[in-house]
Amino acid sequence: MNSLPQKLLGRPYLQDGESLASFLIRLGKANFYEPPGILAELICEGTGDEAFIKDRLDLPRQVTVFERITRLAQAEPLQLYVASAHCFAQVITPPESKLDFLDLPERHVVSLLPEGVAQKLLRSVSACQYCPLCVQQAPYHRLNWVVIATAACLEHKCLLVNQCYNCQRPLHVLDIVNAGCSKCGVDPGKAPCVYIHNDGIGLLAQQVIQAWLFNTSLSLQSDCYLPLRSPRVLFRVIDGLRCTAQRLAISGLTYLHTLPVYHNSLGVSFELGSRSLTPYQSYCVYSTAFKAILHWPKGFYEFLDAHYGQRGETVRASSIQKDLGSTYSHWLQRMWRHAEFDFVQEAFNHYITERYGISPSILHSNRFRNTPELLDSFSEVSINYAAELVGVTPSTLQRFIRSGQLETTKDDPIFVRQVDVLKLYETWNSSAGLKEAARVLGVSEDIVLAMVSIGLLPSAQNPATGFPSWQFNEKDLYQLLEKIKSRTNVNAEQCRVNTFFVSLTCASRRTTQIGLNAASILARIADGSLQAYCWPNSEFSCKDLLFDLNDLCAYIEAVKEERGWMSRKEVTKRLKIKDETLAKWVRTGLLVPAVVHTNAQYFDKATVEKFFVDHVTSEEAAKLLRIGILAVQRWVRQGRLQAVSGPGIDECHDYLFNKESLLEWRNGRLSFGEAMDLLGVSASTLHRWTCEGKITLLDDMGGKQRWFPKETVLRLNQEMEQKHALFT
């Protein structure tokens, strides 16, 4: 047995509601053991061959630690236990978790809080929360501030604070006891308070949670009732709903409970994890979770409806997992499966029957597989909802009823038995392979696969998702066929006299030039953008479709216009060039097609127009440069001008220039005559200045052409004007 230390001379009393961490700090200060680590070493040090004791002093799990603190402080072991968060173990430990127990002296058997639960649900000693008004009354840390779910002081009806209001630094319990921030020295008791006395729901939530924690009775009004379960079970439910509320708060849930009056100091963004919560955030999410168990199960249903994002009376056909996320997959399906949570499971089962009914996603969910008796909750469904379940229109379902495939109930002709609906669903949704799908639609297997690739036909199974073969729902096949038929013109007279009709195969060949195939044509028929024809009085099939050549040509032109495409012929006409020239420009990348389908090239209309504006021919270049066309051609050959196309470049017959580059080249120089005019001198004077070196000619022009840099001429002109101004 470990040897006990000697009694300390300074032995302060444990204050009312004081936390063990706070008491140990005051005990050390009373005996001048500062910093607090000195007292911790005294408690945990070994003697002789005994090893150093490893334990948390604010939450000890070893009886030896309790005995040593008892010896040093001359306090009762049970008092010390009650001052630790272990006293909350019977409330905040999940029912599915096993509790550990400790034998204290004097035959006291007490429960211990699991370390994992403490990590998630308790504030740390180095980042505690406190009530400023309580600290003003007596500077010590209270036990009821330790639990994260406790976000308010019930005595003063205000929110707790978790940082120094001056430097925003997290406060240690030592800072509370010393009544001063260790960084800036400001008294925590002077922090401003945010009051909650006008917030009925939030205040009630804190009263109930703290009553659970300290095992005190609380009288609720007659209109406020909670499920008749132990606080341990109810706290676990609230904490699970708190996780959901916290996740939804991150995504901007409007259902989140907040204070009636907004405070700027409270506007901190939510993050995942319980320890990331500020007191105000904890207050909001736990109040939201508390509302969900208030007026059970009505509040629970309202919470789930807010999670889903729609009002309760909306009948849903989507999956529970998609609608409710981790609330369903993690909490309802895993964490709340313990027998203690049967009331939650029963309420949720009732919620499903009210909000969802029997839909395919519900029927095939794990919950229905594990709880087949849920099916008994549904006996009859309306014709409209039955049509939704089967996946057809109400009028189609009426045809099933008229044909005897489905019977209405005797009491009410607008209802059918859910068992019969499920049988019809299985029949209607039977699957077909790739070969059968091609036969039903009247097309090749390749066209069926192309229809899948463009989203026209959904597949139930395919090799890309791990299945060995393709499978299609017959319902989808016949619905697609019906949709195409509804858009097809059945006109016998027109089919007889019109000699310009072509088949689907021929139509797909003609529309290949704009990137369409047979599947794309069928999609255009289905959405009503392309007219098709067929013979009447025949079993409808896609292979019987006919197309008017005039319609096809008009559609092709409409597609080109919509996409801003120009054919080669249109481009050559617009640019006034030959097709041979265009081919050379495409080959050198001077003008690139926007898209190529088989042998057809299409150019972007805006790009062609910009090309037309940005480029000029030799004749246009001569006009811009105010020289002869032969001079332009000669200057290109001599390297004075840069062409983008022409002889020696891409072997085109005529030169082509970039207009902007040409103008930039021309604007940088002046001819001999232009220089004379600008300077206001005679030709002989300008010639003499040139010989004297007063003005320099460009050396890249060669021959007899005499050109000057425009900048040089302008500078000389400025100098002449300045001299003239001086003399006058």
C-alpha cells in the first residue's frame, strides 16, 4: 500500500458546488505550493520502491489518489468524489456503455466516468467556462461549469463565458481562483453578461439538464412533458440530437434555437466536435435538441421535418438515409438500438408511416428488412400514392384497375390494398437484358447503349457498377417507347404522298455531320425538337420511324445556328477566299475548326468574324500604309513587313497581314514627305539635316525609300519649337 503524505497546515474548506480542480488549486495556495504542479507532485509522488502515480487530479480514477488528497486536506473521500465530474457518470455515460466502479474508504462504492466520455462532454481545466457574477461573489470554479451541455448560470440567468473578455484567451481554472487572467491580468468577474431570462425554451432546457446532472427534482408545467425515461437515456438522446443540430448549424439551419435578441459577441461560426462549442453555441444546439424531446413525440417529428427541410404533411418517396443523413444512419440505426431507446425507435417507426408510407426506397431499406412488422402499419394507400409507388401516372393505374390487375377496396373506391400495390410494383418493374431491350425498342444493341450514355435510358444494372451484364426495367423501356410515340406524327396520307421520307438509319447518317447519332435523334424526338412520322395501325417501334428530309435539313441548320457554327463553304464565302486557302490556314493553325464530326469541319462564327476584322490582304495593307501594292509585296520579301500567310509562309497565293501589327508598324515611322510637312521645312533642308546627321534615317527600308522614326521626328520638332519660343 502506498504511504500517505503528512497533513498540510493550510486546509481550506471545500466551497459549495466547488470543482475538485479548483479546490486543489486553493489547497496549494493555502500552503504556498505555487505553481499548482508542486502539490500535484506531492499527491502523485512514489515512496521507496513505489512508482509515480499516473492519474488526472481533477478526475482521479485510483483510490490511492483519493486517499492522499483526503490525508493532505483532511476532507472526506466522498466529498472529494462529489466535487469531481465522476458524480455525473450515471447521467452522461451512454446506456450502452459499461460503468466502472471504485471502492472508496468507509465502504462507499462510486461510479467512474469513462475517459472517452469525459474527453467529449467535459470542458478541460485549461479552457474552462464560468459565470462572471458568480466569480464576483466568490472566486472559485464551480462543478456545474464542467459539463459542456451546461451553458448558463441558473442563479443569475446568464450565459457562461469561456475566455478572457479583454484578450480573448481561454482561461485556466487557476485564472478563476486568482481572479485575474494570467496573460493580461483582467478580472474574469468583470466580463459582460448575456442574460437569458426572456428565453423560455433555452432556460427550461438548462434547468432540466442541470437537474438531471445533480439529481434534483424539477416541476414542469402541464403543457411541458418529457418521455418517461431515466435522465441517462434522455441525455443520450439529447446529445445525439445535439450532434445533428451542430452539423445542420454549419450548413445554416434556420430551425436552430437562438436568443431572442442577437448579440454581436456571440456571432462565432460553428465547427464540428463538442469541444469546439462556445457556451452560446452549446446553449443553442442543446436547446434545439431539448425542443426535440419536449412534447414527445411531436417535438421529435418537428426536428426531423426541419432536418428534411419540408413540412410534415409532405409525402416523401426518397430514401431515409438521404433525407436524414447521420441522424438515421448513425444514431437511429446504431447508437439508439439499445433496449432503453425503444421509445425513440417506436416514435421513428410511426414517423416513417406518416411521412413516407411504403415507397420502394423504404421497402428495400435495412430498417424494413430488420423490422418486417412495419409493413403491418400500412394496409391501404390512395390511388395517387399507389401510382407514385409503382412509378406510373394515376391514369395508367386506373387502366390497371379497369383491366382487373388491381382492385380497389370495398369501403372506398379511391383506395387500394398495399399488398396488391407491391405485387404490381414487382411485376411492373421486372427487368430485361440488353438483347431484350433492343427488341422492345426496335433498335440495335449499340443504339441502346448509346441511349444509356446520353441519359435517355436508365439502366438498372451495368458492368461499370460491378454487375456481369446489362439490365433494364421494362417499365423504363415501355415508358420511353410511349414518350417517343406521343411525339410522333401518325399521318397515313402524308406517308403515302411524301417521297422525301428516310428511315432512322439514313437520318442518323445525314445528321452525323453535326455530331448526332440514332440515339441522339431519338432523344430529339422525345423532347419534341425533331418531328418524326410513322404508319398508323401498326405496333409502334423505333425501327418504323420516318423523317422528312426537309425537316432534317432545317434541323441541321437550326443546330448550326444555335451553336454558332459555320461550314467550310460559309467561311470561304465570308472571308472571300478559296477552299484551298482555307485548308492551308487550318493546316498551319491560323484558323482552327471549333468542332469536327466525321469529315465535316465547323468553325465558330464569332471567331471567323474576329479573324475577318483582324486581318487584311495586300491590297488593304497598301491602303493602310499609303504605298503601292507592289511595294507591300516587295517589303514582305525583303523582310521589312511580316505577313501571317502567303508565298514562302504557307504557300498561299496572296499575302495576309495582322491588321493591328501592320498599323503598329506604320505608326512608328514617317515617310520623307510626311517628315517635311511635320517639321515645316523644304526637301533640301531635310536632305541637308540628314547628311549632317541631325536626323537619322531608318536603316531597315533600303533602296531609295527614305523613312524616319516617328519618335525622332517628333523630338526634333519639339526642340525646334522650344528654340523658336526662346528667340521670340
